[in-house]
Amino acid sequence: MLVSPPSLILSPLLKRAAQYLDHAIADLLQMMGRASRPIVDSSGKALLLCHTPKKATLKKLLYEPLPIESHLDQALHDHVCSEVVTKTIENQQDCVDWITWTLLYRRLSKNPNYYNMQGTSPQHLSEHLSEMVERVLGDLDESKVRRGDWPSFVMRAANLATILP
């Protein structure tokens, strides 16, 4: 419920069909972000009312940053295919270099367990990236989306890659 700008009172519960449900974390953060008018106000206030058992959880959410992890590795085939089509990636080394510019590369050494890595040394990181790239390029070859001399010579997108949505 909006009380008056720049104050905002939030209830951590949503009432639906005679039951109360918690607000989603993203909704709480968005409502709190809108507690002030960016151009008019220099600051804003938000008051969060909740049950005592939830207080520690909500306090942790507000004062400690949430870790953000990359999911690029789950859709790497699609992204590499599009980069091959646009000729950003023309060989295996280009693919490794391209990955080094992503959030995935930054997070690999920060949270290796999340990405099933064995260690955090530069050698472990290099081996993991090489295996990932070899697997993706091999899968693209197998599905006839990419053509070229494996593994290091110039690669080109096959006709199938250029017509995929």
C-alpha cells in the first residue's frame, strides 16, 4: 500500500483465496526501490512489517548481497552457434577468448563447486574452459550446425545454423 511519497509500507504477505502467501523477494526489492522519486527526492524510506520469525531472513536479504551465478554454460551451444554464424568465433581459441569476456568466466573461480570444477587455480580454469569448448564444438559438429577442420582451423556455420531461429 502506498502511503505517501517517499514512504512505502509493505506487507510481506499477499492475501489470496483466504490464505496468506509471502511476497516474492524480487517484488519486495522492487517495491522498496520505488520508495522514492529518483529525480525529486534525495532519499526514500520503506517500512517492512513482518512476523518475528521472518525478521532475520528479511534482514539478511536486505543487508547482504545475493550471489549471482551465470547459467551461460547451460545454453552455451546456442550462444556459440550464433557467434559462429556472425563470424565472431572462427576457431577454438576464439571461442575460449569469447568466454573470457562473460560473467561465467568471472564466476568460475569464485564459486567452482557450482560449475563442477575441481579447483580454482589458473590451470584448473584453463582445463575446464578447454573441455567445455571442445564439448560444445564437438556437439555442434555432430549436429551438422558447424563445419570446419577440427579443432583449430577456421570454422564456418553450416546452412542449418543460419536458418535456425
